[in-house]
Amino acid sequence: DAKTTQPTSMDCAEGRAANLPCNHSTISGNEYVYWYRQIHSQGPQYIIHGLKNNETNEMASLIITEDRKSSTLILPHATLRDTAVYYCIVRVGVNTDKLIFGTGTRLQVFP
Amino acid sequence: GAVVSQHPSWVICKSGTSVKIECRSLDFQATTMFWYRQFPKQSLMLMATSNEGSKATYEQGVEKDKFLINHASLTLSTLTVTSAHPEDSSFYICSATDPQGGRYFGPGTRLTVT
């Protein structure tokens, strides 16, 4: 699976959009981009995933560049409860086995 | 949505004893389950892949005789930490894959070995 690079930490004001970048320059054509988050002392929570097209669900939007070498997770209106570590993971196919976690981005939402 | 539970949520044991952690998929059958551990302020580290009815596949550097994994049914996998030592103190998290390929994580079990 391709490796990802994320900033170590980011801050965001409550109510503003949080834009979390991820670089995956070695991604292969059949690898998806997945985002999970982990709130302190809990298990990871699935957020969103995509292959080529931008995706949106009730939690977030995922913007993937045309060359697929990077992506951005957007939380449109961050709340204090969005404070967590966000992990960007790339892997082959929807049903593939392993999820390998990198170091992630620690997002701190402040009042 | 799909739910994965773990039991216990936290456990304290004495050095040299064994501890069993259960992972259950509550509303779906999980052909594959995964075990991770996480040390403070670190990321999740995959320990092993557990397939129902077969032996687990361990990641490099994980001692299979120390971390016994059993996946006896499609809804239950267990991780037993044998002869636990203080350095085994960690947050253990399981994950399960549903038939549609969705991946769900348990809430984690915090193990403290004294």
C-alpha cells in the first residue's frame, strides 16, 4: 500500500471549515483514499473514502486532485467534538484486508 | 450502522498472568477481524489478521505464542496476552470487515500490567 504524508497537527476555529491535507504521491491506479479519525481513547471511526471523484457525505467532503497524488478532507463546520487525530490511508480495493495507519493529523478545534 | 464491541473495556492484571480480550461483531458476520495495539501518543499498529476457522496471520515482529488469537465463529475473535509484562500495557483495538467490505472498529481495551 502507498504511504501517506500528513501534517502533524492543525488548529481550527469552531464553526469554520477544517481542511486536512494528505499527500500520497506513490498511489496506484487501483488504490482508494480512506479517511478515519480517532477521538481520544476510542476506536477509529470511518469518515469517507474515494477513488478518483470528489465525495461528500454527512460528515465530510473529500477532494482528490486530478493526478490523485494528494487529497483534502474538509469538515465544513468544525465543532469541538471534531477534535481528534485524522488518518489518511490508501489501500487497494474496497474489500482489501489490511488498514495500515500512519501518524495522522491531530486536529484541535478551539472555541 | 454496524457495531463492533470489545470486552473488557479496561483490565488490570499482574505480571505473569494471562488476559483474554473479546471482539464481537454485533449485527453482521465478520469473515476477517484485525487486532491492533496503540501505545500512548502513537498510531495504531497492526498486530495480526484473524480469519474465521483458520490460523491468524501475524505481522512481522509480533510474537504469535505471546498473543494468541482465536476466531472460532463469524462474530467472535479473541486475543489472549499470555504471561503479560508491564511492557504489554497498551490500548488494544479490534476491527471487523462485513460482507460488503465495510471496516468497523471496536472501542478498544486498555490493558495495564502491574
